[in-house]
Amino acid sequence: MEQERLYLIDALPYVFRAFFAIRELRNPQGQPVNAVYGFAAFLLQLLQREPLTHIGVAFDESLTSSFRNAFYPAYKANRELPPPDLAWQLEHCQAVVRALGMPVFVDHHYEADDLIGTLARQATEHGMSVVVVSNDKDLMQLVTPQVTFYNAAKDRRFDAAGVLAHLGVRPEQIPDFLGLQGDAVDNIPGVKGIGTKTALALLQVFPHLEALYDDLARLETLPLRNVKTLRQNLEVGREVAFLSKRLATISLDAPVACNPDALRYRGAESIQVRSLFAELGFQRLAQRIPRWHSAV
């Protein structure tokens, strides 16, 4: 019997990609629908080409209400709110997902990454394989022998060896790497004075941040430049390093449950599709739906 395969889609990267790639597309009421159209087309393409048996789509609810903001208010504070023309479309993106017969996962305090991580953990415990669909390299930390990462836009797939070749660290080391280097996109500070090259060099020797800080004296034996300054930066930045690692670590305990039967893909719901796609002006797009749960 073929193993059941769960695809977990990180929605917003593909919504944003569609929003900026497609211009001047409006529904019969004159409202912008470029992001909704592009995202819907992406989902249909995925359904047509991937051998999935189960699927779930995760969205981010807010840029400022993550549980991470509770212990680090500056988390993602550098990001701008979605443009008004996109904000209106986000609800309709979720409606399209539901009409196509896919469950939506969203939470006010946990990000899409956390929902995907938790569902992936639970799914593998059910004996399923998992494909995480995203272009966000941070989600590569979820890769295990049962979980692969798929950048659908570039049609690139990564197992653990692929992550190591691509990033220079193993999947489980990604939070340690970001703890050292930081991440400007998410406003994660990292250790002052440590860039990509040094962070990678350290993680070739030390398996994780805890091992590094348990044996800072070992730095003196490594062929690194300015070792004394490096050690001083690490000592001063210890608290920031562990804070940054915590910020970068995907939660595997978000309030979401993996129900394999509920996640099984049975096809689009014809009544919902007919009504929603007429409102959006997507009637021709409906012709590309590869599977229907109810009669068309």
C-alpha cells in the first residue's frame, strides 16, 4: 500500500508572489483580484502535478500578534502591513482554498510556520510522509527522513542532504544558524559581529548553540580569524543568541490537530466554486479543477 502523503502549503509567499506578478485584474464589481487569481492558479497547478493524498493550507493571521511578540516585541516590527489592495484579497484567498476542498489553518498567536510544523510532526506520527510547500528557507528546519521541502515556484525539492548542500547547515541547525547570524527579514538580531561565513564555520564544529557556549575555550584551537574578538562577541551576545534561536525555532506544539481523514483530498465543492468563482470572475479558471468532490 502506498504511503499517504500530506502536502502542507505555506500560503502567503505564493499570495504575495501572485500579487506583485499580476497587475490590473479586477472582478465584475471592480475590486482587485490579482492575488486571488494567481494563488488559485498556483493551487490548481499543484493539484494537477503532485501525487498528493492529503493537503492543508496555512495562513498567517497577523504580523504583530505572534506569541513571539510577547517576549520580543520587535519581532517582525520592521515589516510593512499588506497594501490595501492585498488586504481585501486575503480573505478571498482563504475562501478559494475552502471551495477547492482544502482545509485552512490559521491562528491569531501562532504563525503559519508553527501550524505547519505541528501538523507535520503529528502527521509523521500517523505514519504519513509530508511535503512542506514554501519558498521560505526557515521551514527547511522541519526536514527529516519523513518530511521534505518543496519550493514549488522553482520546482526544487530538498531532503536533509539537499538542505545541507543548499544552506551549509543541517535542517536541525537552522535555528542555531539564525541565532548566531540573525535574520533581518524577521528582525531577529543575532550576535553582533557574526555574519554568515562565521556562523557556518562555527556550526561545522559545534552541533548546536548550546554546545558552542559550553565550550567557548575551544575557539582558541580553531583556524578562525580574530578568535579573541569572536569569543568576546559571543560572550557579550550570549543572551541575544539564545533569544534569536528561540525566535527562529518553529513551534511543534501549536493548537492544531492533524486528522488524516479531514485532511484527505476529495476534490472541489461545486456549489462553493460556482458561487465564489462567479463573484471573482474566475469562471474559466474553474475548468482547470482536476477533481470534484460533488457533482459539477
